[in-house]
Amino acid sequence: MYQTNTWDQVDQYISECLIPHDAVLEQVLAANQKAGLPPHDVSPNQGKLLNIFAQMQGARRVLEIGTLGGYSTIWLGRALPKDGKIVTLEANPVHVKVARSNISLAQLDRLVELREGDALEQLAQMKEERVNPFDLIFIDADKPNNPFYLDWALRFSHPGTVIIGDNVIREGEVIQAYSTDPRVQGVRKFYDMLAEESRITATAIQTVGSKGYDGFVIGIVKGKR
């Protein structure tokens, strides 16, 4: 059985081969660590995967639910055209402060709208503001609320919108139907919604690497009811 140090080494190999040295992104991760943010950023190869997904989609408008320190925000923002926009939501004021600084360091201020506050409240406010649909939506926030985030993602989508949900394997705990972990139950309800929802077709991929054993969901919106 492969050990996690092998996963780490393979991730490092992939990054060294395929992801050029990036001083800005390294400074971003260092700033996050210095500020005491939890180490929940995507890995460099996962960040580049998000960037590639956005490019493949030809995304001009991106919604990110869960900013943390802005590392994934920067990867997504770099995939957008000059007139593109990413709206990212973050509840923690400390995280917001760090993310704003990191986004400025990456010179993406003009593309990024960072909204501070509870994500569900922000999403409801965006509905009142009649915010336009998004081409790609990345869900990476508190897992108990994943079903609600998916519901909002569908509201802010159009046919062809790509929806990605992170951390949906949880070291394999997702198969534990009677888990008392609200994060596991939130992810399971997320899967149930995807299975029952006629507007989206989706699959999930298991991953291993420096972030452990986890995975992501990716789906594409087919159309509105």
C-alpha cells in the first residue's frame, strides 16, 4: 500500500515538471501560513487544474464560494480574459484581509470582487441585485452547507455552466451513511441532490496527493426546468 509520503513526492514531481516556479503564488501561500490560516488551499497541481477547467470552459464569469486566502481565486482569475470577472465569497474577516492583500499582490484587483459575509446571505443578496449567471462555479466552503450552495449554484447558472465541488471524498468517509460528522452528511446530501437533479449531469473523481485522500465533483448544467 502506498504511503502518503509517496503521494507528496509524486505531487512534487508533477509540480516540478508541469508548473513553472511562481514567486507570487509562493508568497501567497507564505502569507496565508503567517496569518495562521488553515492549510486548506488547493495544491499547486489542483490550482492549475482549476485554471485549465476555466480555460476549457472559455469562462468569462466565475463564482467561487469559499475564498480562504485567495490562492485558488488567483489560479481561476488568471484564466479569465481582461474583461472577465470572478466573484468570491468569504465569511471570515481575517481571511478576507489576507485574501485582499494576496489578490492585490497578484494584480487581479480589477477582475476580482471579494464579498465579505456569510455565503448564503451573500448569495441571497446577489439574487436581489440580479447578478448575471456564471460560466464556472467552484464550491469550496463549509461542507454542511454544500446542498444549499448547490441550489444557489444552479440558480446562478445557465445551460453549459460548469460546477465543481471540492473535498467530496473526505478520506473515504463519504460512504459512511451513519456518520455523525456534519461535513460528511453535507457531502452525502450534495451527492443525493446531484443524483436527483435533472438540470445537471455530474461525476466525481477520487484524488490522492499532498492534500491526502479526497476528490472533487464536476458537473455541467443541461438546462432550466
